[in-house]
Amino acid sequence: MEFSFNTIKSPVENILLKEKGSKFIGFAFPVNTETDLKKSLEKIREEHPKATHHCYAFRLGMKGENYRANDDGEPSGSAGLPIYNQLLAHEITNILVIVVRYYGGTKLGVSGLVKAYKESAKMTLEEAEMITRELESDIEITFTFNQQNQIFTLLNKFDGRIQDFLSDEQCVIKAKIKTSQKENISEQLSEMQNISFKFT
């Protein structure tokens, strides 16, 4: 099992490439869900309503198993695919790259388009900061009040990030831990008395 993936740290916007009068403007967004994708696409369409084309490609999921390449009216395979191939070449996922084109009066032909969209996507990704994200799991632990220290120590050991803590006779902690540590933390929690836990 892999527990981490490569993506970009933050959005990159307005990377300009000019080709025979046409302007290609590249954007890259880190995305985690279909909703993120839609929002980013809508944002660019609103910012560039007069653009001739809004072509894009995205990959979602650990292995980029959810993906799409969209030519937005350009000849089939001349825009979305060259952008998508750059995502593969950079081995990144959970990313959306959009290339906005303003037509400049000179036709580029399919090979010219492929080259321009590829170059635009490449330039945009070269401006982005690549990072490795760890997959996380949510855990909920229920324990008695006097076991607090034990639990905090354990979460600390596994770099757990506490999201919520309800303190009463019965305490409940919700935390995020690295998915790669799931088995180890489960094992240690199972050995403790009066504790129940579940991954949510």
C-alpha cells in the first residue's frame, strides 16, 4: 500500500505563452474533490469569459485513477491530452491544470496546438511547488478521564493531530493520524484497558 502522493502546494495562475498571436494562459490548482474541480473551473471561466477555449485535464486519487482531459472545442486530442500527459510526466495527482486560449487570428494546426498546450501546461507546472502529501485517517477514541495522559502521549508519538476533544467522565478525542500508522496505533490501543476506538 502507498500512503503518500505527489501534488502541488498552492495554485499557480496566469502563466503566459504566446504562439503566432494566440495567447495561452496556464493555471494549476491542487484539488481533492470533484467540488474543488468545479469551483476552480468556474473561477477561471468567470475571469476569462471572452477566451476562445478553456481546455483542462485533472487527476484525482492516489494513483490518479479518476482523470479527465477536455479539449473544450479544440480538435480532438489536441489540447486536453497534451495537458494530461504533463500531469503524468510530473507524476502528480489531485491536480487540475487549465489552459485558457485567446485566438490570435492564425491557425496553428493540430500539431501546433498540441505543442502549445503541452508547453503551456509544462511551464505552469514548472512554476508550481511540488509536495508529497501523506494520506490521513480519522480516528475516534473513547476513554476514561484518568487515561488522558496515556492517550495524549500515544497520539503525540504517532504525530496525531487532535481535531476535537470532549472531556467528561468518558472522554472522546477525534484525531487525524497518518494512514501508514493505522495498524501500529490500533495495536497499542487494543492493549489498553477501558478504551474503545474506531476509524471514521
